[in-house]
Amino acid sequence: MADHVPLEEIGREVRNIIAGALKKPVEQIPLTASLESGLGIDSMAMIEINIALEERFRFAMPDMASPAEANLRTVEDLARFVAKLLSQQKGKPS
């Protein structure tokens, strides 16, 4: 993975991962969609999404029972959260 991944690319990957977890077309996963009320992501789906994000971006997601617990309301919030974790990881040795 490159040192800097553009937010647009992260957003695209996050949407693809969510679409796969929910078995929906990616077109039905806009960045503005609410994770819980709009897409119906529950704690089990979030675990699946977290694992997929960890595998795709090669980092450890913090444990969270629900998106709201991490103050993640929308798909875009989750993409920004991933971007933040990637930027924090960038300075750490592998």
C-alpha cells in the first residue's frame, strides 16, 4: 500500500467492502448513507466490515460494538476514519 492513499480511493474501497458485506450493489452505498439507519449495519455486519478493512488496508481497526460507538454515522465518516488510521500508521515502523 502506498504511503498516501487519496480519500476518494479510500471511500471507493470502503463502499465496495460495505456493498460486499451487505450483498448489495455498490451503487446502493452512497458516501452520504447512514451506516445504521440508512444501510442497516448491525454489530455483526460491522465486524465483517472491520475485518475486510483490516485485510484491505493492512492495519488494525479498534474494537467497536457499533458505528455510533466510534462516532461514525455515514459511509464517508468511516472512510475518513480509515484515512486517519492510515495516516497515523504511516509514521510507525512495520
